[in-house]
Amino acid sequence: MVTTPQTVVISGYYGFKNSGDEAVLQSILTALKVQGEQAGFKIDPVVLSIDPEWTSTTYGVQAVHRMKLGEVRQALKNSSGLISGGGSLLQDATSSKTIPYYLSVIKLAQWMKKPTFIYSQGVGPVNRGFFHPMIKSVFNKCEYISVRDSQSADLLQTMGIQGKAIQVVPDPVMGLQAVEDRLTATQGEPYNTNGLPVIGISVRYWEKDRKELMAIADGLQLIMKKQAVHLRFLPFHLPSDVEASEFIMDRLGDVTLGGSSVSLCEDAIHPQDMLLEVSRCQLVIGMRLHCLIYAANAQVPLVGISYDPKINHFLKRLDMVPAGVTSTLVAEEVSTAIEQLLSHEETWRKKHELQIAQLKQEAQVPAKVIIEYMSSRR
């Protein structure tokens, strides 16, 4: 019998309409619901979002503004606990303000005597040493810590986080499930491929001189000289990924001269919509981590381009390595990786089938642990 619902606040990079982070949120919400139903326990989530109205409408949950302290404090006060995650929340590569923000939310919950849970986070890089004792102080008071790769666990241990196990689990998006009514509503080909194999492409700006984007474009050109394909660009972060995609499209020029075609997806903001887009590809080449995770989830052969260690860490879980690194990427690396997978799609699927199934199962673990903890306190 389902008991009275317990409210849990979820903190992360939500409401920015970054497809990867939105997929993390959707995955956490789904896992909590599934594990709760199995345990006869219901969670009412309250999400901290930069756009609470959009988040509430999109996911059917309560949401409050992540930067309005009064609203955050009230949400935590009325809650039974806090989940922090997933994603790369504790890193100082993009901003020195990121780590203090997420730690302060956790610390506020702890001051209120609320249990706090770290949900499959990717920790690092943490280049500023003064952050280490701050993270140690907050994490040592958490009821549960899970990270998405062993490198994050190692980094936390070097900071002196002891006294409790740090569980290594897959990224939550490995557990993202297709929603049948959404898939039914969007059935059919959204673009004309003329029967060509579809290569999904997820790129972002990274190198200042754009040499990695030029290498990807030139690698795609080499492929199209050998066979006609449909290039489907999949921007995960709007509008910057659209601009990066258009940079490559401009460099490619008129691909129809060789019988190929190209399209740009700009409206798949909801995670299930993007998962569907990825599942329609014969192969995906990606810089964005969650594009690669979507592909693995859908058992679509994938080619990773590394701009950050998190790409390498995920690929390692599949016994794979990147086709190249953005700083030194060359066209031949791109074309060779694509050509090999296009010729051996089914071989790739069979090779990684059991690994992917295991990752999907393990992605449910944090939600199960949290549900068990919360239900034991009712």
C-alpha cells in the first residue's frame, strides 16, 4: 500500500533547456517513480530550476526558482530530503561560482537536518584547491554518495571523504526510458532521408580556432566521397550547438551534389524526443556526453570525440576509446571511425548488448537506495 507521499527537493542544472541535463532530470524522476512503485512508496519531487514554470509544465512536477533563496529555503523546509545531481555539478572549469552554489544548497538542507543524497554526479575537474575542504565538509555529512565514474570517486577520496562508501554507478540517462505515448505522437520520418543511412551528429564549440569542427566536417566529406549518407545534426544546447552545427554545414557546402542530404533538428528539447531522434540513426558521432549516452541507451553505434575526460570515462565503460581529441583531431580519424561502424553495425550491437543492459540496470541503483532510506524513516 502506498503511504503518504514524501517531498524531496532535486538540485541540478535544470530549466536551462540543455538536452543532456534535462535528460538527467527526466531519468531521476522516472527512476524515483519506478523504484517507489515497487516499494509502495511515493515521492513528490520539487525541482530547483532557472525556469520553474517551464520545468513544471514539461515534467508535471513542482518547481521553484533555483536563485531565489527564500523559495529554495521554503522548499527545503517543507521537504523530507534533498537530492543533488546528476551531471557535472562539482567542477570549476566553466565557472568558479558553480561549486559554491551546489554546495550551499546541500549545506542549507543539512542545517535544516534534512537527509542529503548525491545522485550519480561527475566530480571534477576541481582546479582550485580551496574547494577541496569545502566539498569534504559537505559530502561527509551526506547520507548517500554516488558518482558516475571511478575517476570521480578517486578524486573525492583524495579530498579525504571517508567513513562511507562512494558508490560508482552509470550516468542516470542510461536508465532513461522511452514513453510510448510520446513516441506514438511523433511516429514517422520527421525528415526525408531517401533511404540513406543516417549519421547523427552532436557538436559544440570548444577549440577557439574551431579546428575540431573543421576536422569533423572534413571527415564527413571523406565519408560522402565513398557513399551517400544523410547527416542529421542534433543540437543538445541551444542556441550554441545550433551555431556549431551550422559552422560544419557551411563548411560542407552542397552535399546533394554527391547524393547525400543534411538536416538540422532544433525542436527536440524534451529528453524523450531527443532519444527518439538518436534511435533513428544508424550511427552517432558526438562531442556531447549525453548524445553518446543516448546512443548507447538506444543501442546505436557511437563515435566519441573527446573534449573533456568525462567523454573518455563513459567510453571506457563500453571498452571504447574516443576517435580523437579536439585539440589534435584530424579528418582521417573521424572518417575511419565512422566507416568501420557503418560497415559493422550489428557486430557493434552484439558486442555491447550485455554491457548496455548492465548499465541500464545499475542506473536504477541510486533511486532504489534513496527510496529504501526514505521508506525506512516513515
